[in-house]
Amino acid sequence: MSGPEVLSRLFAAAPLESLLMATGAELVECPIEDDEFLGGVVERKDGRVFLAMPPGRPAVERETMARDLLARIVGVERRAA
């Protein structure tokens, strides 16, 4: 198994809170009420990173989107489940 595959598996298995702490990202609610908006990344000039997620979405959707956004931030390829 190659390094990227190991990293991808570890990334998928780690608790979301651990991934947020490891990347320094913060999960925040975003008031966008568009049903098509599932979340986005905001990177401030000072380097802080926020995952902006709409409120009221199912927990599994928030978890999946947060993991996908974090994977994009750190360059980890996500495998389809």
C-alpha cells in the first residue's frame, strides 16, 4: 500500500474533531439558505481556515461535506464509499 493510500485510509477513519484539530480548521455555521449550498472553505489572510456549513442539515451530510472539504485543503484523495 502506497503512502497516499495509507493517508487516505487514516483520514477516513479519524474522528472529524481530530481532523479539524490537526488541520487547524474550524467548523462554523453559515446563514446561506440555498438548498444547493452544502458548504465551503474560507481561508483568511491570517491563515485561519473555516469550513462554512449551512445549519439544519442532516448530521451525516455535514460530516461527509466537512471531511471532503478538509481532504481538499490538505490534498488527500477521498475514495468513494
